[in-house]
Amino acid sequence: MAIDSELVDRLLAEYKKPEGIIGENGLLKQLTKAVLERALQAEMTDHLGYEKHDPLGQNTGNSRNGKTTKTLKGEFGELPLETPRDRNGSFEPKIVAKGQTRFAGFDSKILSLYARGMSTREIQGHLEEIYGVEVSPTLISDVTEAVMEDVRAWQNRPLDAIYPIVYLDALYLKIRDSGHIQNKAIYVVIGVNLEGSKEVLGLWAGQSEGAKFWLQVLTELKNRGVADIFIACVDGLKGFPQAIETVFPKTQVQLCIVHLLRSCLNYVSWKQRKQVAADLKPIYRATPGRNWRPSRLNGMACIRC
């Protein structure tokens, strides 16, 4: 529902400067407080089943029992909020739940700063400087640890028994570690399931890409339920096919088309590479002939495609 423009004009009539609207005690903060408190009162009315001061409510066995004041933290800073109570203690508000002291968007700010490599103390100082909100290092740790529990659950989730195609590659990213920016290899495994959908099977971090680490990754996949992989699409890393064969001996190893093309173009001069690359497209895009028979499954692809 659109907000009445005349109502907006009346609200803005007394606020001529920006700080009067978005400042510490500005209009937006006052509106947020008013709307939340009215919504909580509406929730209480719905919970009790009668309006405030309604004489019919005296026989319901429950009634309003004053208010509790708490402080919400968010991008707007700190917001004092009055939440209604009932005598039976059965009221469970949805908009601002019991025990909630910050908005979900505020948690996302903490996680965003944490993902950028900022320390707990740096996040604490940043939130205080930008939003004027004082948060404890314990709160920051609690927010990040709650996400880490979901991450660990995702990392250890069971996988399908069969994947027709699995792409394995490592991407290099700059990651802050112990206060220093380092290039680290992120091992990525993407599987195509029997329904034809792609899913990320896992992510692992290492100092550099190596067949030995890939052997650990493949062993973990098997321990999580993967019994067979038809095609493993990989790059030309030395020892990679042997690592795959150790864990999945029946898997067909397919060098990805990008690396195949790079290998072919190594024998072509720079002036002719563009034309040769164009001439190679009909070859790797060709439809299999009538006498072609797949033994398990055939394909060419790359994690970057």
C-alpha cells in the first residue's frame, strides 16, 4: 500500500535539515520506534483476543501487564523499545522476538566485515564509528560462530551415491590470515547429479594446489557417501588422474576443454591463435557419429564454463 503523500509532507514540515531526518534522534528513527511499538501492541491485541480497555476481556483469563523496555541495535544505532507483557507470560511477539536485541540486517553487517578479514576488535571499532553502536567482542564472536555451525553442517552433509560428472579445480583467492594477505588455493568440487542439476559438493582451502591434497578431498567425498563418479573433469595437474584412480578406480578422467585448447594453442604462433581457436570450435562442438557408443558417459567441460 502506498503511503499518503500528504502525510509525508506533514511529517517533513518540521524537519528542514538532513540530520533532522536521519540523525541520532531524527524522524526515521522516531518512525521506526513508533511503528514497531504499535505493531507489538497489535500483536498483543491479537494474542489476547480483545482491544485494550475492552470490558469483555476481563473474563478471558489473561490481560495486559505493563511494558518492558529493551534496546535494539541496528544500522540506525541504538533504539529503545517498549514491548508489552501479559499476565500469563504466554505472549510471544513475532516482529521483535523475546530476547532479540538486534535486527537480522545488523548481523549481516558483522558477517560482511568478518568475511573481509577484519578482526573482532576492528569490527567493534567500525560499528561504533559508523553506526554509533557499542557491541562487545563476545557478541561478534557469537554471530560469526552461529554461521560457522551452519557451514560445518553443510561441509559434512551426506552426498548422493552416484554423480555422472564431477568438476574438480582450484581457484586462487587473496585471503587475510593472521593479519596478512595471502594467496590461497580454494579447492572446488561441483557435481552434476542424476537429475542433471549442478551442486557444489564442497570447498576446501589449501596453501597451493597439489595432487596429495586432492586425494584427501576425494577420500572425504567417498566418506560422505559418493560411491561412483562416471567422469571427473580436471585440468592437467601432475598426479591428479592417479589420485582419482586411487579412490574411484572406474572413473573416466577427462581433461577439460579449456585446458585441451590451451595445450593445442601452445603449438601455434600468437598471430594465428585467434583463427585456430575459431577453427577448433566445430571439432569439440561436433555431434557424435552414428557408430559412437558411450562406455559410461562422455563429456568435455570445465569449472570455469
